[in-house]
Amino acid sequence: MDKELHEAKDTSFHLSHQIENSENLVKKKEVELLAMEKRLKASETLNTEFCRAIEELKMEQEESRRIKEDMDRRSWQRQMVPEIELVKMAGYQKAWRFDPLTSQTSGFFVPKFTKVAL
């Protein structure tokens, strides 16, 4: 009977020790799980910020593209319509002068005619 009691106590001690080890392992895994959850939340936050930054860059790129197209269109219009300078002679506006740099001409003059009432 003493032997059975001793074996039961020994078995109980081993089982308690196993339960304690299992509880410690569960606590350790809980701590690891909490750390992983924190990392996951941090990565989700960073991912959200990254996506927001990408969207902002896409909008800026689209705006830059539109500005460039507008500038190209205006540049093309300037090339097509040469700058004309009104030439004053003796205080009167007598002719228009086409700028040779923008009009791709040798800089010619066009006389200005005015209708005189008779």
C-alpha cells in the first residue's frame, strides 16, 4: 500500500511538472503571439501609408503629365504663331515686324494700312 501511495505521489508530481511546463510553454507562445500581432498591425499601418503615398504620387504624376501636355501645346502654338512686334515710326504704328527667332523668317515687315474716311 505504501508502494502504491508512493507511486501515485510520484505520478502526481510528474503530471504536475508536465502541466507546469505546458502552462509555461503556453504563456511563452502567448507572448510570441502578442509580439507577432503588434508587428502585423505595424506592417498594416505602414502598408496603408505606403498605398496612400503611391496614390499621391500617381495624382502628382497625372498633374505633371497634364502640365507638360499643356506646355507642349502652348510651345507648339507659339511656334505656329510667330511673335509680332508693332513697329512705331515717328510716333505712329506703321507696320508689324515678325521676330526672326520665333517666326523662323528673316524678320520681315508687314505694313499697317488704315482706312481713311473721304
